[in-house]
Amino acid sequence: MALSSTNSFAAGSEQQQKTVLVVGGAGYIGSHVNKDLIDAGYKSIVLDNLYRGTEDAVYKAVFVKGDYADAALLDTIFTTH
């Protein structure tokens, strides 16, 4: 999945940078989605429990180890970012 970097939120844009939560972003598919988002100018937060992924696969993103079923953790992520 390639994302165009010609959107109004591309890196270097004067507008506020969009933030995206990538659940499972340390796995094979999620890490590629994360990289495409970063390359398109988005800020990325990767949430992964590392059951099948690895933190080394996370590219230029904030990494949070945890599970998407943890409501308190999600509240913290959404409040912080």
C-alpha cells in the first residue's frame, strides 16, 4: 500500500501533522503500513504486544508495547498523542 506524499499533511507542511495509531505495527504487514504512513508525512504510534512482531521492525514511530484490549492503555495513548 503506497500512500501519496502530495497530501496537505506531507512532511514540511505548515499544517498540523496527523497522527495515526497502527495496531500490530511491529508485524510484517503493520510495519510496512507504518513505514508508508511515516514516508507520507504522518506521525505514527505503533501499538503491538510483540506476540508475532518485533520492535526492530518499527520505523521512526513511537512504540507502545501492549494490547488493544487494554482500555486504560488506549486512553493513555489517545490522551498523550
